[in-house]
Amino acid sequence: MKTMFQPPEIGQEAFYTIRTSEIDTKKVATVPAVLRLMHEAAMENVLRVKLSVWDLEPHEISWVLIRKTLKINRLPNLRERVRVVTYPVTFQKYFTYRDYRIYDESGEMIASATSHWLLMDTKTRKMTRIPDFIMEYEKRMPAKEDCLPMEKSKMPKFEKADFSKKFNVGWHELDFNNHLSNVTYIQWMIEALEDDILQNKKPVEIELLYKMEGVWKDEILSEVQVLEDGSF
């Protein structure tokens, strides 16, 4: 019998059922849909502990995702009920980290992610130091052994584009920080893959590193390089 992982006091668990709008041609959830469930649970978490974008708005600061590593054991099926657990891991001078875990009804972990965020000054759009009233939450953080291992791998150098596709940032791709939604980046990266890959392969790990904001009406070029180890 599996022991149900319980989120720390500062964390959150949420239950969702996979909807028709979230599946692909194989009737399983898409990668963007899985990421959105993670972000939905994280939003419930920060709203509950009073660290959401709206709680921070009077201080002219907001959280911005800069790195995420997603690992997928399997993608949930249409109408499958999943349990999403998320919690902040630690606060540092300018950065914070957050874990995500997704479980099926048997208690099997089907996906997980680690993420790295910075605090942005919403007026200058530059990173800013985490204020003391947020650092106070450090006392409530989970023990290190209860957290997912942090990824420290280096991104391979991009040398040539084997495939590419252009996109334009539309109004409905913007999030509450008034820039391109971080889920849309991964959707557009996947869309640029070769047809056979999209139709016949399943993703097992995706690493995202965000370097710049995309804003309304920007033209975005998504380029793919095929690497020898079977990754892209």
C-alpha cells in the first residue's frame, strides 16, 4: 500500500478531472494542460498563504518563472482524476523554488516538476530583492529531504535549427503579468517539432529556461535542433 505524500503546512493539494479541452488526439492530457494544472494548484497555494500577485501588487512586485524541469511518467487520460501537490521549497536573496507532484487515484506519481522563480519589480521589469515580510515564510518551509532534488544541468548550446515555426503573441496568450504566458512558450516549442515526433512520440522530460519576456504583438520564432541522444 502506498503512503500518500502530504504537502507541508505551507503547501497545497488540489484535485482536478481531465477535461475534453485538455486532451490530444490520443485522449490523454497535453503537456501544456499538465503544466496548467500545476500552475492552478500553485495559484491556489499563494492565494491561501497571501503571497499571490494581488497580495504583492501594493508592493509593486510579482513572481516570474525563470526555470522549470518537468518529468513525465505518463500523461493522464480523459476524465481521470488527479491529485496535484505543490509547495515552496526555499526563499533566497532574489529567488524562490517550488516543487510540483501529480498523482493518480492509486497514489502513483505520474509527473513532477521543480521550478525556479525570481521576484520582479513591476515598474522597472527588473529583478528585485525579496523583502523581509516574505523571507519570514522561510520558517515554514519543508525539510530538505521532503523536497524533490533540484536540477543543476547545463543547457546544451544551440547551434542550428532543423525545424522552425513562427508565432505572434496574441491578446489571449498574455498572463496577469502582462507578458506571454509561460505555458505558451512550451506549447510553441513543441509545435515546431516534426510531424512524426508530434504524432508518435511521448515526452519524458522537458527543461525550460526563460530569458526574456514576450509581449503583446511580438513575433516569436520557435526553432528546434535535433540532438544525437534523441533529445531536442
